[in-house]
Amino acid sequence: MRKSLLAVAALMGAAILPAEAAVIKVDENTFANMGLKLQIWAQRLGKTTTDEQDYTDFSINNARIYFSGQVNKFVQFGANLDFAIGNDAQGRAKHSGTASTRVNDAFINLKLMDEFQVMAGLYRLPFSRATLTDSYTYIIPTGYGYTADPTNRPNRFTPFTIGSNVQNSYRDAGLTFWGNIMDGLIKYQIGVFDGRWDHTNTNTLVSVKDNLAFAGRIQFTPTMLGYKAEKGFTLADTYLGKQNVLSIGLGYNSQKWDDGAGRSGTAKAWTVDAMWEQKFGDIVPNLQLGYQDRKDMPAGTTSPIAKVKDRAYYVQGQLLYDQVVGLGKPALAIRYEKLDDRTAANRDTNRTGVFLNYYIKGQDVKIQLGADVVSLKNKASNEKNYTDWTLALQIQF
């Protein structure tokens, strides 16, 4: 049974599975785990335009029922059923209960061997570290791409992909071949997906024709130096000193778009990122870097269609004191992120986040308190720089 659980942990990402979960066991090779995850937030949201005001909101950032397991040692499965809050006109959280229910992830994984696996369903896009990192492991709870869209500021969005045809742009429906070579020295992930400009996406008017999206990632870990490979399909922001990690990743994402009226192009993005975390006695430093270049994404519907291009990069880190102080272990996390708008508008976005994290029981019980300071370049007449304060409570079972 222990080997079977480890196999599922490797698939899901060891740091993502909570320490406690209900287990339904049929036999040694057939079982399922299920549980509940919650993220409850309290925020003081700074006004983003001159005609707004500051807001104090209490919200359910996420409520999730999850399942994971295997039918036998070759066939594994997983699903995350999320209850998400709605957004107001600025794309920021309403102080309300849930407004929608969605299947955030649902997949079947065929594991012929560790070096060759096939995953199908709806799941995180194998592109950047940001797209593959589970939000329940974030060291900055407000995540990546806090506010970055230069054509639609100050709305929140996730910039580290070209997007997808589902509600969460870090996920898409498709098929991926993946595996770990030389015990995780190299991890590869190559997939085909519906993509952001799929013919069924009524939110984009340039997606009349059906064109598939492609995404791939290769990740290198110098295991010969004693670092532990991240063998799971997904990744974590931090392993809280449980394993030393040094990983470097390179990804590519592209999709052709065509409105059927002679206007077409191929949106594409490439990325490079790295993570290092190592335990030194009672201190665990964590450092991450990421860079992305996107171009030829359509904007507007009139001929000729504008093609947006931008660059985004971030640097973030956490310093964890790996001893209990009071009820938990304290840590300080800092993040700087920039979107470089490469169109004529040159509407860059800069964001700095600083959070105090308190891990009462690892990722299963934690409290995060901090601020995101956002500054905008070439602001519209009514736009403002702003600061958001967030108190984030999390539990996993």
C-alpha cells in the first residue's frame, strides 16, 4: 500500500497531497483518496481608479473537494471539484459566497513506466513553473500575474501562458506524454490541447476555425549533486525543508488563430524558470526566477487585427525558520513581478508582494498576511497605483 500511495504522490506532486485524507481501499493496488481544501481570505483592496474607493472584503478564495487514486498500478486518476467566487467588474473578488462550481481538474494517467506516461483530461498546462504550481503551495497567496494585462488594467489575469479555453487559464483539456528519465535527472512533458482560440470559445471572436494548441516543457535537476527530482506532473512553490531542490525548466506554448475571414496568426510563448530550495540547519532559503516572452496574440476584431506582444518576469523567495515558534513555523516571502508591454502603448505593470507566512502544520494549516503594491506605467487618466492587503487562511484534509 505504501508503494501505491507513493506512486500517486509522485503523480500529483508530493507537496500537494495533504497529510490527512480519507482513504477508500479495495486492495493493495486499487484505492482512492478524498478530502477537502479551503482558502478563506480577508482583504483591504486599494482603489484602482479615481472614481472608486477602497474596499474591505471577506471571501472564499477557493473551496475544493478532491479525489486521487489508482485502479491498478498502471492506471491512475485525479479530480479537483472547485467552488469559486465571482468577480466584480474590475475582476477582483466579491465579498460573497461561491458563485460557480467547476471541474478544475479531471484526468486519467496511464503509467506504462516512470519514463513514459500518458495523461488525458483537464489539468495544468505543461509550460512554465507558474502554470504547474499548485495554488495551495503558494508562498505569495495572491499568486502569479496579479495584475498585468496592459490592454485591460487593472483586471487580474494569469500572464504566464498564452491562455486556454477554460475558466482557469493555467489549465486546458488535452493529452500529454510525459515521464522522468534517469530517475528524474530530466523530466519531459509534451502535450496537445484545445487552446485559447478553440472554435468553441465564444469569448474570442477570432476563433472560428479549429486549431489545436501545443505546449511542452523540459526540466533538469542535477540529482548527481544530491538534489531531489520533482517527479510529479505538478510542482510546488516550496517543500518547507523536506527536500533540497534545484530545478531549471524551459517551456514552449503556441496556437494558430483564424477568424475565417482572412485574418490569422500564430500566438506563441516561450519561458525559462528556475527554483532552488535547501535546508541549512534551522534555516530554509527558497529562490525562484521566471521569464516569459509572448507575441502575436490577437487583440480586437477589425482588420488588420492587432497582435499583442509582451514579456513578463519575476523573482521571488522565502526564508523559513524551521522551528516551531508558538503554534507554527514563521517565514518571510518577497516577490517582484513585471509585465513589459511591447506595444506602442507601453503600459507596463510592476508588482511587489511581501508576506509573513506561518505554517502551523505545513501546507495543511497555514496563515499568510501581507501586501501587494502595484504600479502602472502610462496610466489612463482615471487609473491609479494601488496596494492590496491580504490575510489568507488555509486548511487541507
